[in-house]
Amino acid sequence: MNHRVQAAVDDLVDVLDLEEIEVNVFRGRSPQEDRQRVFGGQVAAQALVAAGRTVEQGGVHSLHAYFLRAGDPTTPILYQVDRIRDGRSFTTRRVVAVQHGRAIFHLSASFQTDEAGPTHQRPMPEVPDPESLPTFEERLGETLAELPAPVQRWLTRDRPIDTRSVEGTNPFKPVRRPPRQRVWIRVSGRLPDEPLLLHQCVLAYASDLTLLDTATLPHAIAWNDPAYMMASLDHAMWFHRPFRADEWLLYDQESPSAEGGRGLCLGHIYRRDGTLAVSVVQEGLVRPVSRRPDGV
């Protein structure tokens, strides 16, 4: 295993290890990366960690979140947990993330003890194995050398999440195509076996990496297109079955609609054996900047 890549994974785990500063109040930090705003998946994952730290039984089965303001990566984030309900089967938590005295993110999460019931699932699509697909750097190919040096360093840094696109297109040179993409994802190194909530929090982080891009595919909008402002608006996840985030997972994504400067995206995450583990829904901003130059 590449020790530098494992170090990147360990750094992600460390970022998710929040500091408890008061009852129901936790503090999180952002990694030391050159970002203009906090990555949305990081806030969602940290908020889920905060919620889970206050739950004594059951595992998370769903979360619903709203991104309210851009986060400042240079300032710690406070997570305030409201213990909405503690029932025999279900536990509900509400988390508000605060920076500079203002809410930047809101999450509701529900936890459930193990129960039996009827079972069925949507089948997994047939796709090539992840090992046969190019890495992110290989997908970029000669385009990488054409980019500014700071962008090259950013794209080639050691990443905690490995992504392998089934379609294999270049995000900097898009072509118009149907709004669907399938991406294999996994943590680049190894995660601890316990707690299982860590794997769910890491997947919450990873689920925000590529989903909104699906809404741009029919319009051939490049990843760095300065004519568009893109940001996550809300995010929901349903955790159906157990999984490990450090094993390959297929992220099957589609966008049924884009309208009003917003794109709706759906995702289904499968274990490699075909088991449907998680479902995801997100609506995001895909706004031409000429219409609203003042921001969100």
C-alpha cells in the first residue's frame, strides 16, 4: 500500500474526529488545502459524526441536509446537536453547523435498531471491473500538462478517495451526452473496522464528489467552466445495507431534470457483489454567473 495515500486517508479520518467542547456541541476543522470554501461532503460527514456521538443505540438509516452558506476553510466549524427524539426503535437528531455566528448547514438524521422485514432491491447495472478502468490522473491524460501549475498540483495530490469512471470521459473537455454516469469509488487506503458509523460518514463525504456533475453532462459544462456557478443545495441519503467504504462501491448516478438554475441528481451505491447499500438524492445549483453575479 502507498504510505502517502494511506496518510491522506488517515488525514480524512482525523478531520472527521470532532472535538467535543460541551454537551451536544462539537468542533471540526477543515484540511489544510487551497480551497475557497469548505467541501460540502466534509460538512455533511462531520455533522453525521456529531449526531452519531450522541446516539447510544442503532445505526443511521437516513439523513437529510441543506447547505445554507459557503463554509470558511480557515475557521473551525461548530456543530450543535439537538436531541429531538430517543425512542425504542428510532432515534432522531438535528445538527446545525455554525461559523462566524451564522448557520452554514443543517442536517436531520435518523437512527434505527436492527429489525427484520421484507426485502428487495434495484439490480446493479453491468459495468467493467474497477481495476480495468483508468485512474483519475490517467483520464486527464495530456490535458494535465495544459493546466496551470497550481491546478496540476491540486489534481495530482494524494487523494483519500479513489474514483474510476466507467465512461472515462475527460472532465475538462466534456461532450454532450445523456445525464448518467457510473463511477467506482473507495477509500484509497484502509479504514478501521469499527465504528461502522465511520464508514457511513466517509461515504457521506464521498457521495458529494461527483453527483452534481451528472446534471452538467447534457450541456457539456466543464468542471472548471467560469461561466457557471455550481454548489450543492441539499443532500439526502438512505443507508439500506452494511458496506465498507474502503472496498469498491459502484456509484450509479443520473439526473432526471435541470431547470431554474438547479439540477436534480439521483444516485444508487452498490457493493461489488451487487448489493444495493445506499441511495442518494441531491439538488444543486448550476447557475450561469451572468444572471446573478452577486452569488447565491
